[in-house]
Amino acid sequence: MFDPINQQPDTSFHAQKAVNLSGQRFVFIDGLRAFAALAVVLFHFYDAVAQTAGSWAWHWIDTLFSYGYLGVDVFFVLSGFVISFSIRNGDFSLRYFARFGLRRSIRLDPAYWVTILIEIALIYIGLALFPSLDTPVPDLPTIISHLFYAQDLLGYGNIVSIFWTLCYEFQFYIVLVGTLMLASYARRLILYTQAVNTILVIAGFSAFTWSLAIFFGAAENPTTGLFINRWWQFFIGCLLTLHILGKTPVWCFFSAMGMLLIAIFLDVNSGADNGLATFFVICTVYAAAQTKGMDNWLSGAVPQFLGTLSYSIYLLHAVIGWRFIKLLHELNGADFSPWQAWIALVAGVSISVFSAWIMYKFIEAPSHRFSKTITLPQTLNYRMGSPSSPNA
């Protein structure tokens, strides 16, 4: 049965193949992150330009960029895949849970906090330069709630619109590792691994089914800001990892994929595009894992560069790039002409990437290196020589 905390060396064909492909990083995953980040950026920037330029691009461009929001779906799936792979040999305990949380905080929080500071500073500067702007300055409770990724749950709203996704990621991590910790303790207490594994399967698929029902319109989300309506994407990414590693029966992964297809077919809440994007990403990563695609696909310099910067690009594009486009419109004094619209779009993307590079070099990369000093308790077979975790 399902055993996500297998203490024995996994010698299955699937596991050996995945390990051989892992190396230090999943090159293909970084490339996918680049495309996901760029898709979200173009979605937001195209809308910003379109508000002040009228008709300025070909219809196919309009259609293509209008689907850029699906980049968020890609991020959720990849998070489930990568995090579950990175903790695959964890010796789950309260100590592991605490150190995992600290490590993720060191890895992700500094860039997030700097983004909040930049946004607040730019709000003050914008109000000083353009007094007619109606941009509220975040109060202290709102700022504090952001430090704990609780702003939506507490009803404060997001200082930057895209922050809701980071709150979901935080909840994903806590629930996944917390569940594995509780399962580990349960195994030690009742000494009946099969029962715990069965409960995990039932609980996992129940949450997956509930999540699908909420997202595709058959049920209501119990509260605003709760991750459950997107859990299905994170969970299916985790299942893909377990399937590749041979740590779960084949039926688990393919049952989830079948349930996803049924949900897409029965969709009543305009979520079919999100479902199809998720299905496509899962199939693509699965294909890469069965070949040398994890090491070779999207290995070019540009996808890898943007993939490395993807987190900083995602954070800063709405703070700096989007605001820069709006500033160009104010300075222009009139709606953009078609050629001005294209210049504004390219300029917004360029300044976002440049800002992200600075953020990565001085904030994110040092944080990432420091986070690696926080070691996580591992099972014996990991300590005896299995490869390091990629992209975590």
C-alpha cells in the first residue's frame, strides 16, 4: 500500500530511474518555472497596456496572453512535485517539522518581505508625485498579517495582489509535512503501518475529491483564503513524485488523473482551462521523468536564467513592472499608440527581469545558501548516500 515514509531503500525500476535523472536540480522544472512566470507577467502587463491603448495587438496575441493566468496552476503543480521529492527521505518528527518550516522561511521570506517594503515605499512615492492617486497605505495589522501569510484568512486582503498564491503555498507545506509527521508518530504508537497507510490514502483522496468539487463548482469553499480549493493541484504533483519513485500503487496516480478528467468534463464553474493546464503539465513532467527530459528539456540559457529568477520575477513584476507601465502612461499624457504599447510592454518585462536579477543576487541567492545550512533529519538510507534534493 501507499507508504510515503518508506524506511527501506527503494530499489524499484521507477525509483532508480528517477534518482538517475535527479542530479542536483531538475533542469526541466526550472524551464517550466520560467514559462509559468513569464505567462503571469505577460497576462498582467498586457491587461495594463490594453487599458490605455485600445486595440493594438493581433487577435492571436490577445488570446495567447489572456491565458497567462494559467502560469499560477503550473506553479502549484510543480510545488507539489518538487517539495514531495525533496522530503522523500525525511525522518518526520516535530523536530523535522520545525526545521523544515525554518528552512523554507529562510529560503522564501526575505525576498517576500523586501517586496512588501518596496511596495509600501512606492505607494508613498506615488502619492507624493501624484496626489490624485487613490492608493491606500497598508496599516500595521495588515503588514503583520502578511508576515504570517494570514492576510486573506484574517480578512485584511493582499498588499500585492499575487500574494494570495504564497499564502496557499505556505498552507500546502504545513499540511503536507504536518500530515507526514503525524503519520510517522502514528506508526510508532500503534505499530500497524498498514492501517496508517490506508488512512493516509482515504484522507488524501477525500481531500483531493473535496478540493476538485470546490474548484469546479460542486461545493463551496468553507472560508476565504483557505488553500483547499487548490489542494488538488498540489496533491496531484505529490502523487506524480510518489508514482515515479515507485512508492505508491499505480492505481493511485492514474485514479487521480481520471478524477481530474471527469471534473474537467463536468465543470460548472469555468475551471476547465485550469484543469487542462494541470493535466498537461503533469503529463509533460511524467514524460520527462521517463526519459532524459529532466536533464535536457528547456536546458537553454534563457529558460534556465529566467527559471532561476522566477520567484523574484513573480514577486516584483506587479510591484515594479506593472507600476512602470502605468508611469509611462502618466508621462505620455494620452493613450498609447500601437508602437508605444509594444514599447511599454517590453519595457515593463525588461525592468521586471532586471529588478528580479538584483533581488536574486543580493537577497534570494544568499537566503537560499543560508537555508541549506539548516539540515533536515533523514532516514538511514538517505544518509548513506542518496542524492541531494533538487530545486527545493
